[in-house]
Amino acid sequence: MWVKASPEEILAAKRRRRKRIVIVAVIMWIVASGIMAAIHGWREREALTIVSREEFIQRLPVCMFILGIVSFFAARSEMKRPTKICPKCEAIRRAKDGPVCKCGGRIVDITEVKWEQK
Ligand SMILES: [Zn+2]
């Protein structure tokens, strides 16, 4: 069952969540920048081709800059959208569902509770 987590556990869970979002954002940023820089034609609206190494190195900073901004805002918006749960019926809820679940339970941030075997 879901039980209330201690303040230290809440803090640790929030820290883990932030760290995970940052790691995912950085990996996506690097991989997407590499793909964007390596493939010619998506911007030029021509047939897609792999660019030469010189052109790749030339294109990479621009792609990293653009996707760095995109990744930053994606990570920031993800951090602002916490996962909510109803500890009573164990359903995952969205922030827009309001503070009370359909089953009557109170919806809380998932970092505020922890799973415990009965
Ligand atoms: Zn519920």
C-alpha cells in the first residue's frame, strides 16, 4: 500500500526525479544534435543525405545550440508537471484532475508517498 513518505524521503525522491529529467534531457540533446547535424536535407527540403565529417563539425554547434534551448525548456516543463497518485485506489492522476480522486481519495504528488508491502 502507499504510505506517506518522511520529509527526508520526499526530498530524496524529488532530487532523484530532477536528476533523472536532467540526464534524459542531456542524452536527448546530444543524440538529437548528432542526428540533426549528420543528416543534410531536413532543413534544405531536399533528399536526406549523410553529410561529410567537415560539414558535420560545421553544423554541430548550430544544432547543439538550437536543441539545447529545446531540451532546456522541455526539461523545465517536465519538472513543473509532477506525477500525481491517489494512494487509495492507486491510480496515476494528472495535475489537472484536481485534488480529489473519483474514488474520494486525496490526490498527492508521487514523491510524497512510498510503496510498502502489507
Ligand atoms: Zn482514487
